[in-house]
Amino acid sequence: MAAHKNRRSVFLGRLPLPERTFITNALRTETVGGVLLLAAAVAALIWANTPLRDSYTRIRDFHLGPGSLGLHLSVQHWAAEGLLAVFFFVAGIELKRELVAGELRDPKAAILPVVAAVCGMATPALVYFSVVSSGGGSLRGWAVPTATDIAFALAVLAVIGTALPSALRAFLLTLAVVDDLFAILIIAIFFTSGLNFAALGFAVLGLGVFWLLLRKGVRGWYVYVPLAVVIWALMYNSGVHSTIAGVAMGLMLRCVRRTDERRSPGEHIEHLVRPLSAGLAVPLFALFSAGVTISGGALSDIFRKPETLGVVLGLVLGKTIGVFGGTWLAARFTRAELNPDLKWPDVFAVASLSGIGFTVSLLIGELAFGDNPLLGDEIKAAVLVGSLIAAVCAAILLKLRDNKYKKLCADEDRDDDQDGIPDVYAQSDPEYHLRMAAILEAKAAEHRRLAEVASGRTTGDDGPA
């Protein structure tokens, strides 16, 4: 009993097979979406810094939509308010699943990623506050460097050709999910003004109807999609940021499988909507938000103005120090042992990867400095520069351990008995060892036969020609 009490938990240990399979599939979609996001950001920068810049501005600022419903918005506004609601809907499902079936369902296991995420958001805010306070700048952008963009981070991994072991990938994803939760709370609390209580009340009523239909088992996209659009429009007109509607609806979905289900409703809908979010909604948002004018003078200004310097240092230093420091402290005080296959420099490399902030950082930048377009564009440029520096630092650190990661990934994926289940998950199954024995015996018999053939040829060659 005493030995059991003193047993220490393992941090970044092997994931259960269902969790590993889900994360692998989810991150595969996010990686493709991240590459599209990266391409959209590059396209926006090129478009906004060539002779075609006027057409970019005209399209971005073109207004459309029914004004009578308060929805006569610019294309950029539609992307930030409408398309990102789809992104936050998926984020809500991810959060719900993590809370009921993923890493966050066990309070003991959740401590490390939650503490890491909280420290990874608090430290960049403190860095920004310190830099801006000493330089006499605006404190409104304190939340800009607090968010991690998981899709952009995975795109960086895809571009540099580095594979992470599943435990590190799961840690990064869980970190991003908790990160999104706090970003949602920041948007809801600090960027809500001029509430229209009638619209808010009807939005809450719509959410109640949405929840009731789900509990009654009503099916059909033609029921939920129009209702979701109405809820979103009401939330937008209420003064609360409309992406909160997406999160709320995502959190309502059931994410626990029943015995007769291959996927829970939440997992099924996430599987359908995630490609739309990662492949269309977020890249279009990037296309109409990342187009800022970049010049030598503008780049140098980033490191001279307190607001933009605070964003860069918050992403590059604040996120890395916060995530790594929070993880190390939580592991130390919970007596968690690091997976022996990994080292603390691996955690530091992933922490530096968390400094890549894009989608939510750009959104918060627009909300914080919407009344100052010039400073808003400079903040966007600072997000891009800070994310780029963080990506380069992470790429260097991860490349130093690339061979080790490739070996760990190969060991995790090895399936010598070809039953569709990685061998590391079958070590306690007697049938696995019997299959491997049969396979090895067949190989041994084949090698004996080849040895006899070779021996016969050698004996035959001894005679005269």
C-alpha cells in the first residue's frame, strides 16, 4: 500500500490507443489547415504589398449584408465575426471532448496542461504590460500575445519536416484547447460593450432551443444550421462577440460515446465541420486580416514602439517562459516524472512552439485597436514578426532532436504483426505474441530453405567446369 501511495505519475507518458487515434486524425486535418493558413497569410502579405494593394483594400472593405438586421458588414468583418464563429464552434467541441473524454477529464492529469496554459497566457500579458508601461504605450493590447495558434504551429512542423511523438503532440493540442478557453473568456469579458439585453435574451433563448433539440435527439442539418445562424446574428447584435455563440453551441454537443455508437455526436459533427473550419474559414480570415504593409521602416518601428515590441516579446519570450516554467513547476509540485524517453529540453522546444500566435491574436488585435487602424495594422505586423521568430526558434530546437523523435515515432507506429494496432499497445495480449511467433517461425523456415539452396550451389560449384 505504501509503495502504491508513493508511486509517481508519468508526465508525457504513452496515450491510450483511442486517444492517440483521435489526436492523430485531428492533428492531420489541422496540419493541412495550417498549411492553407500559412499560404493565405503569405498571399495576403503579397497582395497588400504590391501594385494590387488597392484592390485588396477595396475587397476587404466592401460591405454587404442586410442592414435592417444590423448585418451590413465589411468582408473583413464577416470573416472575423462569421467565419471565426465556425472556428470557435470546433474549439467548443474540442474543449467539451477534452473535459469529458480526453486529457482534462482527470483532474490529476489536467493539472499540468492547465497550469502550463494559464502561465503561458499570464506571462506574455505581464511581459506586454511591463514593456508598454515603461514605454508609455497603450495597455489595451495586453491580451494579443496570449494565444497559441495550433494550426500555424503544426504547419511549421510540416514545413520543417519534424514529427513529434504522440505525447508531445497531445500536450500541444491540450495546451491549445485550454488556451482557446481562456481566449474565449477574455473576448467575452473584456471586449463586450453596449449590451443589447433584448438581443442577448433571444440569443440565450435560441441556445436553449438548440440544447433541447439535441437532448430530444432531433437530427438534420436543415434544423440546426438555420437555428445556429439566427443565434449567431442575435449574439452579434447583443454586443457580445458573436464567436461566443459558436463556442456555446459546441459545448452543448454530447461527446461521450454510447455502446452502440462508433462516434459520439460531437465527434461526428467535429469530423464534418473541422475541414470547413481549417480549410476555409480560418484561411479566409487570415487572407483578409494579415494583409498589412511591410517595409524596412515599418519593420524597424515594430521594435521601437512599446505596443508592438510588447507583442513580439510576449510571444517569443512570454509564451516560452510561461509554458515551460508552468509545466516544470506543476511537475515538481505534483511529483510527476517526465517520460524517460523525453527530456526537459523537449518540453522547452514545444513551449517555444506555443509562441506562434496568429488567428486569435489577430482577432484580439482587431478588437483592441479597432478605433486606431494604423496601430491596429502595426499590431498585426508585430504578431506576424513575433510568430515568425518563435517558429524559427522552435524549428532550430526541434531539429536538434529530430533523429530521436523519428525513432520514437517509428517505435510508436510499428505494427509487425499487421493487425492494425501498434505493437506497443499489444504487449500484454497473448494473441499478439502467438502471431509474432508464427511470423518469426515462417521467416526462420524461409531462411533455412535459402541456406540449404545456397549450400547446394556451393557444393555443386566445387567440381570441374
